[in-house]
Amino acid sequence: MEVTKLLSLCILITFLCVDIINLNNGGVQASHKVFPQFQSLTAVSIRQIHRTGYHFQPPKNWINDPNAPMYYNGIYHFFYQYNPKGAVWGNIVWAHSVSKDMINWEALEPALYPSQHFDINGCWSGSATVLPSNKPIILYTGLDPKDRQIQNYAVPANLSDPYLRKWIKPGNNPVVDPEQGVNASAFRDPTTAWWLNGHWRMLVGSKRSHRGVAYLYRSRDFIYWTKAKHPLHSAPHTGMWECPDFYPVLLSGKEGLDLSVVGKHVKHVLKVSLDVTRYDYYTVGTYLSDKDRYVPDNTSVDGWAGLRYDYGNFYASKTFFDPAKKRRILWGWVNESDTTEDDVKKGWAGLQAIPRTVWLDPNQRQLMQWPIEELETLRGKTVKWSHRQLKTGEHIEVKGITAAQADVDVIFHIPSLDKAEPFDHSWTDAQELCARKGSKVKGEVGPFGLLTLASKNLEEYTPVFFRVFQASKKHVVLLCSDARSSSLKDGLYKPSFAGFVDVDLADKKLSLRTLIDHSVVESFGAGGKTCITSRVYPTLAVLDNAHLYAFNHGTETINVENLNAWSMRKPRMNT
Ligand code: DQQ
């Protein structure tokens, strides 16, 4: 059974599942499936119909977590977990790319690879901190000869090299050892450090039995770290917390903040990547800096019922503060949904979502996310519609752009909400609701939206759409990105990803931005309140045979107030 499907099933029988995952991994407690027979197979080049045009990818092989994104002396640095020898997880090194705009990338030699007793069995995820002396420093997880997870640091060999090509791992590593009581096979992914009251602080993800934990460490000099008596935060029944991320957000406005900002004008966000479900969850809350504790607001819940950055395929994410444009940027890994055999044939697996700017929603209950503005430099040929009606049952083609590699931004206006279908309060699972009420299931207000990567006669299509329900006091909005009809090919994982959109429909408008790139469809509902990324592998709707439509299968007419769609050019991508 595919791991992803298995994982969905597992939410019900969670901890049994953790054991299954560990078995698959040959005993190493990280949730990447290990395929020894494929680990070092060189890429086979075939017709690359599913390779992306403008998403971050190396020329070949496997990639996973984003590591240590940072801005340093005018250059954006991006590191990521990479298998230099094959298209499955294994032989992991820190690949390194540099950019001036986070869209065009130049690949450098790997920055870190196993070489010392403190990382001989692996260089796993970590983060960068730029010290006040303007020196960057990386913290990462190393696997020692006994496969114990320990935390190390690395520094640039030559600060005057603008690309920081070479990194040194000083001999006084590791800087953090799993001490007694800490699970040495579940102790990884150090965060960027923040400075407060004379000490650096950083987090390491872990678990104690089934309780997810973010251990807090303090240091005066970045070298000698001591574990705080209490973790920054922990939550029962959530399993291993991978790749924690903790940062302040302004109560109002889109500006990002340096990690060390505290005060009444900010809230804090704690994100954890839950190994058991493979989704990234976050809470919005308060950092009690005097006690070094984080308390989520009562509008945010820990665990699987909580808020997600993305209700689709998006994991092990990490943010960083970009001082050049005063914004916080989010990077997330988008894994494949095809089979391992497909990946070996393609010669590659995994990509990074388009970097997103994140800020606090004015409602202060959740984050907003939007693709970085630099993406717009790739926009080419454009099509514009204004004030077009979508009557019930209609689908109208958006003609004149490369529909397989496009950026689409639409504002829908809903003339009347009176007939919205009633919402049943037992419908708490958005993905299940989307499976039940797909794009072809007629409604009243919706389903309406886009049919992306569609073949001419709709044998294949990935609909991204809204459906509006009437609950007792408010409207409930569902956003779906449904892969079930995305491909005629069998053996793919084709989930009906969905999330609810916490939006006020007073103006009767809903916006949708969708980035389409051959095998990835990244959508931002209501200005970035709810985001969903789907991986799809059409067989007919490929390259010039892909089409894009706007559609409405609700009884109520929907107006497309504005639609802008662009063909997207290819950036320089790690060549
Ligand atoms: N991937 C890394 C780990 C991390 C996991 C290993 C998350 O450090 O916990 O490649 O995808």
C-alpha cells in the first residue's frame, strides 16, 4: 500500500502506524521510507512531462526538507535535504543553491555531507542564524555511529566568498547531546536561534512516548547549550514533532519580524511537522518570555484538528526573516504522489513550493500566505476577463495561455447567498466533505472555481473550487483541490484535499489564486487564508494539451468579477 494512503488510514490507529513507519525505515526513526535497492540508482532520462517549469528543483534526484534558508549580504541561500545518487530518500547531504530573487537559482556544491564522527550516519535538517556580528551559523542534526541524533554547528570557511560555498564543522561538535530521558532516535531539527535577556535560545523537536515535544536550549556563546527545565511547549497524542519553527508576527500589518522580537505588539506562531500525519500544523499564541513558555490561544488547537499551513502536500517547512524586504518567508517541501518506481523512472522526486510571505490575519486567529512578489517577474502572455457570468452547469475555457504552466488569479462574486445549502455540524473533516461533495455534485452556491490541468474532453482534470454552506449563524466555505480525476493512470495517490475558509462573505466575494506547473497545483483561497497544494500526473492534459476552465456546478449563477491568467516563463533553475 502507498505510504501516503496508509498514513491517512493511520490517523485512526495512530501509534500502531508509527511502528509500521519505523519498520519501513529499517529501524531509523525518521519517517522517510527507505528503498535500499533504489538508493544509489542514477537517473534515467525519459520524456519529462511532469517536471515543473518554475518550481524549485535540482536537475535530478530526490529532495526533501528545506534547510537553513537565509538572506546574507545581498544573497538568498537555500539548503535542502538531497540524495546525490538517486530518486529515493538516502545518502542525504545538504545541497546548496543561491539566488538574488528566490526565483532564479544557481546550484553550488553540497554544503554539508557526512564526514565526521558526529554526523557520519547523516546530516539531517537544521536552520541558520545570522549572529549580530553578521556571521551566519548553521545548526543541524547529525547521526553518530550509533544512529543517535545529536545537534552540530557549521560555519562558513570564508566569509568573503559571497556564495559561502564551503562550510566547516568545528571539532568541538556536537554542541547538544541527547541527555538522559531524551529519546536519542527522536531528537532533531534545531531551529533558528533567538536572543533574549543575555541568552540564545533554540528548539529541538522530539517526543516523549506519544507526546510531541519542543525542547528548549539556552546558550550564551552558541557553543555551550543547556536544556531548559521545561520544554517551550508539548502536546499529548501528537507523536514526533519534526522541524519545529517558532517566530513572532505583528498583530497588524504584513511586515515580518526578526526572531528576537517580543512585546505586546506581537503574537507568536509555533509550527510542528507531525510525523504521524505528514502535515505541518501551527498554533497562534503568546510567548511568555519571562517563563520561556509558549501558550497557544484558545482559538488555536494543538494536533491534527489544528490549523495547517497547507491542506495538501506540504511538509517539513521552515520560515526565515528577510531583512531586505522586511518580510517572513515560508518554504515547504512538496513530495510526490506517484509510485517509487515512477520516481526512479523520472529520475527525480520532490520539489519546493513557491516561497510564500506569511503574516497574521487581521482576525488574529490564523496566518495569511501569499506567493512572494518576485514570482510575478515570470509572468508572460496574459488573458483578462471581467464581469463574466458562470451559469449553472457551465465551464468556459480560459484560452490563450500555456495552461500547463500558468498563474491564475480570480475574484468570484456571488450574487445571492440565500439558497446556500445547509451545513451539518458533523462535517468536521474538510477532506472527507470534499470527497462526498466533489466538483460534479451539484450544489446551490457552488461548486464553482477552476478546472486545472484538464484534457479537452475532461477525461482528466484537477478542480480547485469553493462550495458555500449555510450554518445556523454564518456561512461555511469549503475550498477543495481534488486530485481524484486528475489522471487516467492507476497507482497514484489522488486525495480530495480540502480546507475550510474562515472568511466573512459580507462583500459576497471569494478570491482564488492558483499556480499551475505541470504536476503541481498550488492554490491560495481568499487572499491566502486557506492554501492547498496537490501533486497530479495527467496523461492527456500535458504540455500543450492541457486546458484551463472556469466552472460552476451550483444552481446559483456566479460572476467572475475579474480573472487574470498568465503563461509562466521558466526561471534559471539550478543549472
Ligand atoms: N527529514 C529529515 C529529518 C526530519 C525529516 C531527514 C522531516 O531531519 O525530521 O531527511 O521530513
